[in-house]
Amino acid sequence: MAFVYSVNREKIPLRLSNDDVAVGFVGKQADTVAKKAFRKLHATTKAASRPGLRVSGNVLLLRIPGAGKAQVATVASVLPKALVARANRTYPVYVDDDSGLRLVAIDEISVRFRPGTSTSRRNALLNGLDLAVARSSKFAPRQVVVRPTSLPSGSRAVDLANRLSEADDVVEYAAPNFLTEYRKLANPNDPLFRKQWHLDNQGTNGAVAGEDVRALQAWAVVPGGSSKVVIAIVDDGVQIRHPDLKANIWANPTRGAPDRHGRNFADLSRANDPNPRVFAAPYDDTGTNDIHGTCCAGVAAAAGNNKKGGLGIAYGCRILPVKIFAGADLAPNDRISDAIRYAGLHADVISCSWGIPRNADVEAAISDVVKTGRGGKGCLVFCATGNDESSSVSFPASHPKAFGVGATNDRGKRSKYSNYGKGIAFTAPSSDEDRGRQSITTTDISTSNRGYAAKSAYATDFGGTSSATPLAAGIAALVLSQKGGLTWKQVGAILKSTADKVDAKAGKYKKGYSRQYGFGRLNAHKAVLAAKSR
Amino acid sequence: MPPPPSECREPWKRCRFSLRQRNGRTTVETVPERVAVKWAPRLGRRLRELLRESGPVRTIGSLGILLLELDEASRRPAAWKRLKKLQKEGVVAWASPLLRDLESELREILTDEVTVRLRPGADADRRLQDLLRRTGLVLARRNEFVPNQFVLRIDHPFGLEVLEVARSLDTRAEVEFATPNFVSEVSR
């Protein structure tokens, strides 16, 4: 059931939860009693039920399917027997659809009166609604918390707040004093996370704080994404035993399938081994070494909260390695096309951090996976716009059904190299070495003396639109983790409508679109919230 | 619009032409300074030795292709005649000038293969056999993922012949699209 209350005349929609109920305890040391009940229930309930269990003050929040409006007598059987007598009433629980967080409507309403409102007018209003002042604010002299003088069986806080708001000649605002659930925006425990400014830009090293994709906030809604959502990295292979990737490498669900962890279209004699294989001095040269895909994979979905290295934006999703290059910047078009088609069979999102001359077969392959992927809902194909400092977007980013991804730096400006123009869909944070800005920290080949960082399994100098692209793909994976039933067009529309219009002046946005930035820089938090509300 | 490749009769000269893609057209031009040469089976080393007389040679082992550098314009016609002779002798499988896509500035190698997708409909096999019979092309492989798509091979093409074949196939009623199976340069 939907409810609405108003704050500053803005209507805030709430949904009454059918599966949550809050129980209030009374008497001496009611807070301690509530905590005791919480501890006992935590110890005796199954782990799967615990996420709904919370305690705050004398209120215990429980998740019991179908118990939304239950009275104490109904939920008593769930409570520890010795404490049942101390439970005196239940409160309705609402859900904020934007955040998914729960709000308990206890019997209190915060009211701020308009300046100059006389005491007699205040009292008349409150008395008329059977309300009495419970306490006054220490910091706002016109603000009080009021409670009903008699307590009916269910809380009327939302209704009463709305009725108070109607007296807008007296009341500046009135809102239920909800007991609000919150999620801590805890930093992941990955030691390199602090270097990953593209996820959470704190403004260090000359960067501008907040010029990032709002990963922490997005993870509060959908922590790392779902293991059911698969991101294909179509590139020069992914090191599937990398310590920070192996937990997230896709495993073919078909028992006995030869392509256990992806495919290799570059070397058909090793068709089921998508690992990087070709290395030649100098070992940090992208053109002659299979070192690019492992970095891209890490940006998208390196494992998170594992106390190792850094993490990917979609650290809970899976990586499908699809190899199309082997030690050379040359590839037959039919292999590239088939790699995309293969990815379309198993992945939800496809990340292509490369450009080639436009070709009918590759065009057809992208159209194929957008049409037939995900059981007809369509794969999302993200492609790098290119690093040529050109006003022309590379192919396949220019494909009408692909999403061309450009790069912005840690100050929220277009990276100097980033191609722009017709076909750019949006940008995502990446390096900008020409302007001395920070690069991207991600997974690198872990074998000693191989990769961009000879002595480390992590590169700190990755970047280009090559890095922006898997970041965008990862954000799409978070959106699909939130709502898997969305079509590719719906996800695209969400990403476009929630992107931040960065560098508004130079970007020259017209009808929300800029030739420099497309629809703007991706905002993972807004995107997952938008997906949630659909 | 640039002329069709049939007008580029001398592969040692720079020549520009357009290709139809699914979403519009692209323009490519020949790079006369570079020739891609595919060696006949087991004759790679021999061919490499023979071509050194014409200019520096780079091997792309993974593709079985040699890239012959012909920086001196005056030597190009003779080099091409020599390639033709080597093809007749069975040492060269095919030879084509390197191409450059003007949109991306990336290079492409024209091989001896054309990717063909037939229009949707029943009995793709019968229509394929019919197409092979009419054109004299050979089925190189079927597409693993698209049942009505195939890679066809042209027997010992030379110069820009494969472009002409692809263009001709692309105009046939039963064909959804036909495109040379280029080996493309990749930018990252």
C-alpha cells in the first residue's frame, strides 16, 4: 500500500511493508530488554532472516512475511517467551523505494511552526488533533516533537503529520519522526581502494572531490552487484588465476562444456583457454603483449572486500573472458564478430576497449547480441570512443546500438585524448596524463616481469577510454543486478537520464546531450536508484 | 563517390574507393608501400627469401602472412609482376595491397575470404550450394553462431579481386550482406 507525506510541499512516497513489523518494549530498562530480545533472536534465527532484524532504543524491528500490520499478540510467538510481557505495541514499517531502507512510524511527529505563531494558535492546532508536545528542540526554538495524547492500536504518525502540514499558515513543516534504518557507507577493505579515485574521489593529489561514479553510494543500494550478472571482457585475454579476479571469473554452468571459463578466438588451437599468453619485450607494450584485458576486467569486476588489491565497480558480478587478440594489434573480422556473438550467449554486458575499421560483419554481430542476448532483452554493448583526441568516435563505439564511452579526468573534465562527437553516449572517469592527472589502479598480469607493472599484480597507470569502458559496463551490471528484467534500451535510458552533466559550460549540453560528454558522466548511485524505482 | 575497386587496376598505385557497410558506407584507400602476401602451405620460408629481393619483409606468423615493404615507388610495378609470377608457380597463395580505412586511419589486410550472410529463410544449405555453384567460390567454414552465415574462399585472388567479389555478392538478392573478411588493425 502506498502512502505519501509532505516535506516542503514535496510529496515523499512510502510503501507500507507487508513483511516488516516493529515491536516497542515498555517498563524499566526497556532499551536493555529490546537489546536482549535482539540478541536472543539473532542467535536463534537463520542467517537468511537476520538482515531484517534490527534494534534501536526500545524498538525491535523484525522481518516476518505477512506480518505487516500485526498486533503484539500475533507476533508474540516469535519473541523470546520471557520478554513477551514487556512488549506493549507494534508500529507500522514503511519502505522508501529510492533507497530500500525501512522507516518505523513510532508515535512521534516533528513539527516546525512558522515564525510569529502564537502559543495559543499552536495549542489550538495540537489540541484539535489530540496531540501534546513531548519535547522541544534544543537547537530550533520553533520546533517540537509531538505525540498523540492517547495511543490507538496502530501508529497514525503519517496521517497526523499530513494533517498538521495542511495547516500551512501555522506549520512550516511536519513530518513523522521516523526511526530510520541506515546503511553505513563503509569503505571496502581492499588496500588499494583509496587509490581508486574513479570509485570514490576524495580530492587528493589535486583532484576534485566527488568527481567519480558514486560507487560507495551505489554499493549501499546494491553491494557489488549480483553473481548472476555477467560482464564479457572482449580483449587480449584475462588472467583467470589472478588472485583478485579468480573468485569472479565466470564458470560455464553447463557441466562438461569445454569452454569452462571463456573462449579464445585469437588462437583456435587453444580455443577454450582465454588466458593472456603472448609476452615479448618490452613487456609493458600493449601492442605486443596480452596485458590489456586483465586490467579492463579488474576495473569492471575485480573481487571486493577480500583484503587484496583494489576492487571493481561491480565486484559481486562475474567476468567472462573472451580473447580476440594475441600479441598483435591485428585480428580477423570474423573472429571478432564471433567473439561478440559468443559473449552474447553468456553475458549480460559486453565491454570492448578497442577500435577497428568499420565492418559489416562486426556491425551485424553487435546488432545480433542486442537483439537476441539475455533471452531477447538484449545485451548491452559498451565500446571505447578511442584515444586519438579526435572529434570522431571510433568503431564499434559509433555503432547505433552500442554505447560509446569517453573519458573524464579526476577533475571532472574530458580527458584530452578522449574521442568525442556523434555517437558518444556518456563518459566515465579515467586517466588524463596529458594534463598531469591521476591514472587508474586496477589488476595487472600477476606473473613477475609481465604486464604494466613488472613487480606487482596491480597497475597504477592504466587508463584511456579502455578503462572508462569496463567501468561503464560495470555500472550497467549493477543496474541489472538491481533489476534484471530491464531491456537493454531501458538500462541505456536509465544510464543516460541519471548521468551527471559535468563541465556544463564547456560541455555545451543541448537537450541534455553534449558532443564532448554525451549524456554526461555516469553516476552509479543514481542509476541503481532509478532502476529500483522502475 | 569514389570509384569501385575495379577501376584500381594497378595495385601499385594509390587508389580510393567506398565499401558498403550495414550502417552506411566507408572509404578506404590502398597503401602502395605495403603488400600483404600469403604463402602457400609449407613455403613460407622460401617465399620470405624470394621476396627479400623486392624489399624488406615482416612476418605475421599467427596469420601466415608476410608484409612486403615497397617504399620505392619505382620498384613497385616490377615487384607486383614478380608476385604474380610466384603465384603462378604456386609459392604465393594470394597477394593484396594493404588498405587504410580513412574514417579510423587503421589498416586492413584483404585476405582471400568473404563473409556472406544469406537472407533469413528456409533451406539455407540449398541456397548456399546454389550460390557456390554460380560463383565458383569455396565454402571455407560455417558460422558457429549464425546458421545462415558463411565464410567463402576465393581461389588464389590477386590485387583487389576479393573486393570485387564481395561487392558482387553483396548485390545478390539472396544475400543479406557480403563483406571481405579483413584482418583489421586494432587500436587500444
